[in-house]
Amino acid sequence: MQNMTKTFGKMTPTLSKETYSQLLIETLPKVIETEAEYEEMLEKAEQLTFTKNKTIEQETVLKLLVILIEQYEQENYPLDQAKPYEILQHLMESSGTSQDDLVGIIGSINVVSEVVNGKRNISKVQAQALGEYFKISASLFL
């Protein structure tokens, strides 16, 4: 059971320095400088992302990894030049998501295929659904 702290009249979990320190030692987050380090941090972030019932310490390390990954991506993969369907393709590839996984989320198999291949624009509703699915801003798909 986690310790709780009362903040602004609301009970919130308290970060255990011991547990957090141990998780940092296991994860070893650092500024990403190489593609190999990037892949390693992505893998660690993915493991934490799909951990059920994450502790506050795991959530905190995940946020740190996401910041490091985003910084590396901004420097090495500028997304503002990428088309929305290219962003979708990248996310699908890096997360192991197939077109079949998106059926029902953004439409039928035909709609998914057209969106993934850039033959159909991503609608605002589809962008919102994709943002929720990949846990990122829907604006990346618009």
C-alpha cells in the first residue's frame, strides 16, 4: 500500500524515494545520444506503458523517459515535416500495431488501409481516436 499525502484537499500517492531510486537504477534514464540508446529507451517506456496498475514511481519514470524520447525525436525526427499518415505508420511500426488493430477504432479495414497508405485524410474524429489509442496528441494526425 502506498503512502498518501493530502494536497489541495485531495489525497495523492507519495513518491517512495527508495522505490523510485531502485527503479531509476534499473532503468538508467539519460539524455539519448544514439539510435541504440533511443531504441533502448523506447523499449523501456513501452514496458512501463503497458504495465497494469502502475505505481507512482513507475508513472514518474515513464514521464521522464517520454521527455527524453521526445527530445531525441525532435532533434532527429522532426515531425512537423512528416505527413499525418507517415506519423501513423511510424507509430504503428514502433509499437507493433497492425492495420487490423485499428479496425473499429478509425473505421473498416478498407478505411484503415486508405488512411495508413495516405490515400485518405485522417478526420478529426479519427485523429482523436488515434491520439487516445497511442496516448499522444491528436494534433499530430491533423
